[in-house]
Amino acid sequence: MISKQRGALDEIIVKMRAGRMTRRTFLERAVAVGLSSSAAVSLLEACGGTSNSTGGNGQTVNITFLESETNGVFAGLVSTFNAQNNGVHVTYNSNWSGEDSAKLLTVLTTMLRARSGSIDVFPMDIIWPAEFGANGWTVPLDDKWPKADRANYLPGPLEGCTYNGRLWAAPFFTDAGLIYYRTDINKTAPTTWDDLVNMARAASPSTTKLGYLWQGARYEGLVCDFVEVLYGYGGAILDPNDPKKVTINSPEGVQALTRMISWVGTISPAAVTTHKEEDSRSAWQDGDAAFMRNWPYAYSLGNDPTTSKIAGKFDVHPMLYGGSNMVGHSCIGGWQLGINAFSKNPDAAWKFVQYMLSPDVQKTIAVQLSNFATLKSIYTDPDVLTAVPFFGKIQVTECEAAPGLSFLSRHYGRHPEACPRRPDQADRSSAGLESVTVGFADHREQIARL
């Protein structure tokens, strides 16, 4: 069945279950999109509601879930939920690529400003909960999700979903920047930025086309990459004793940016200043580089022998450090699930969110997508550690994380009076960083402006 047919069927199923379509019209439209008469009748019977429906009138409650598709995993999760026949039916909307969070933010804020409930459950980047909470765009979950159950999940992502003392989203999976390295080229991983540079020079171009791949395009990914190098050199964005004081203009900040500039056109291609995550991953999986900075999702995709030339030939390592510093820091990201404050069925939406937080689903996204699940028990699950061994090597619950963008989200959750428009900040910061990496601006001047 093509996606257009499936979309048409989803539409008539929703209308039938909501009581907005007659049986005759349903059958006529089902046949029109390609079903046989007997199949249409069977589908009509399946849409008739269940005795355990939450709708109160024998009808199933319908909600819409927006999420990008990844190898059919999310479609499978939705199908499993719907098969439980628990009075809630989820229509899965995969009309988002998953790479451009800025476009998703525009779609969501446009919908929410119009007070539309067309999407009931949607993904939220880690830097959005404060903004959404301040505007009343999502349903607070404090009364729905008992504290005793929340204690089973990672505290950092929960804190990132909190603004002004309330929980505005549920943490689905977290993220941390990682260094990927080819084990068929280097038996040991680098621990410092100097190590990486030296090892990349030794590998390229004699063994690989490129030394090091990262994200240098003008978007928030560049800010994440810079934050990791900045904190790796001992720098900081904000003064820990004064959350309104920016400290990025420092010797460590200049040192970090100078280091990144030196990569362009040497161990990294000049085109790295146009790279986003998928650009880096594509070249990495083609075997073009010895090292790459990326998120955990690239691990499972890189180990798929049907699409990757380096399956089984790489490993990951925590983020590096430089200068006189001795600790590396990863920028923490991640995605949450928000319930539309204008949804007509918030309780049904919460039932689906609960399912997505369940051990089975959290295990699925860890094993099949190598996502850092937020349920703590995942990190000691034998099946997970077999499928993604680095989960046991990189302790997400204790890792040294660069405050970065998610620190701002957590920090401003505690200090609402200081809450900025963080997506705008990320865009301005990435513009300044890009102008430096492509050689259009002096890095010392730009670091002062940041």
C-alpha cells in the first residue's frame, strides 16, 4: 500500500471512530482507495469501538502523533500500541525529516499560536520545554506522572523538561556528543584534541580520504560542536556564580575556536562548513574518514552492513579535552514528548506517552536506534549491552556533560526571569561561528560578540 492510500485510510478511520462519517460513506471511500468490498467491511467492523474504550460512548478516542521515521521503528511502535485495543487509536504522522529541528519548531509554534489541536503528541528538542511551558503550549505532567515513577528515569533530562517548577514534557531519549573512530585504522581512541589531530593526519590521505568529520554548517549543531571544544579547553558559556554573566570571551574560548579553525581544509574538508549530522554520517559510512563527531544514533546506522561500508569496523569514545584541562565534555541534547495543550484528548495522549516511556519501548529505541533511553534500567539490561556495547562504557547517568544548550534549558527552568529565546540565540551564535570557520571574520572579534 502506497503512503497516499494509507493516508486516505487513516483519515476515514479517524472520522468513522469519531462518529463523523456514516457506514455507507466509509465503505464507499474505502473501496475508492483500493480495498475490496470484503476488506472494506472487515475494516468497518474493526472501527466500531471496543467495550473498554475510554471514550465513554463506546467509541475509540483518536489522537495524532508526529515523529520522523527511522527504518520503520516508530511505525512499528505505533502499530503495537494500536493492537493493544485499549480505547485509544494513534494516527502516525511521519511528515518530518528528523534533521531540521528549526523547521519543526516553526511548524509547532505556528500550530500552537493558532490554538490548534491537530497534532496531539509531538517531539520537542531539549531547548524547547521552557519556551513551550512559558507560553502554556504543552500540558504539564506533574499531576499525571507520579514522582515515584519519575524516579526511574535519568534526572538530567527530567530537569531539562522542567520550567518554573513544572514538568512540561516527558524525556523520551537523551543525547551526548561522541567521538567515532575507525578500529581498523587505530586500535586505541584519542583522548585529547592533539591526539585526534595527530592520528587524523597519519590516516589521511594515506589510508582514508579525510581525517575528521564534524558539523560546521550554520545551525545549532555548530554551536553544540563548539561548546564541546570550549568546555574541553576549560572554558564556559556562563559564569556558574552569576547565571546572567556570559564568560565565553576568554583565553580558553579563543583557544577552542582557534583549534576548530585549524581543522578546516587540513584534517577536515573545506566543505565541513556546510555539514550537518547526516552529511557527516553519510561520508563516514562510506569509509571516507578516520574520525567523526556525531550523536549516538549514528552507531546503529553505521553498523548496518546493508548500507554501511564500515559495519563492525568502528567504536565510540567520550568527548576529548585540550590545553591544560583533563576532562572532556559532551554537549547534552535529546528529544522529549509533549502533549498539545489544545488537544481535545489529553488523557488519551498521556496514555500513549506512558507507553513510549515503558521498558519495552525504551529498550527498542536503545537496541534498534542506539538512542540513549531515559529509563535508568536500560543501561544494565543484558540484551541492550549486547546490541550496543558502548552503553556499558559510556555511563550516561554519570557522564561529564558540557552545560551547552541543555544546560541553558535546565538553568532557566530554575530561573524563569532569565529565560531567553534560546532558538534565536543558537541561530545568532552559529552565524558568528560560521563566519569565522569559513574565514570571513576574525575569531577574536567574533568570540567577543558571542
